Amino acid sequence: MHHETPKRAALIGAGMVAATHVAACAEAAGVTLHAIQSRSPDRARALADRAEALTGQPVTVHADLAS
């Protein structure tokens, strides 16, 4: 029996395409959206809230790549 290790994904940017990526992560088996980084914290938080509603898993928001 083969078991895949769960994958954690992160998005860089919260632009127009990011919502599509949030939905894809929510639908993909074995993938959890872990974090979203964006220079626009409000947009990133809105996307994170959407992902959390779809999956029930917490998503962290980062304002820069260093955090």
C-alpha cells in the first residue's frame, strides 16, 4: 500500500489568479494551503479566510517573504 506524504502549499501574491489556486488546493487530495504572502495583507487575509472556510484548516498570512 502506497501512502503519499501530505503536501503543504503556499501562495505568493493575492491577485486575480490566486483565488483559482485557493480552490485548486482545496480540491486537491493530500494538499493543504499553509500560507499566503502578499504586499496587500487585506487581500491575503480575505483569501486565507476563503481557504479556511473551504478546508477547515488554518492559513497564515505574511506581508513579506522573510516572515
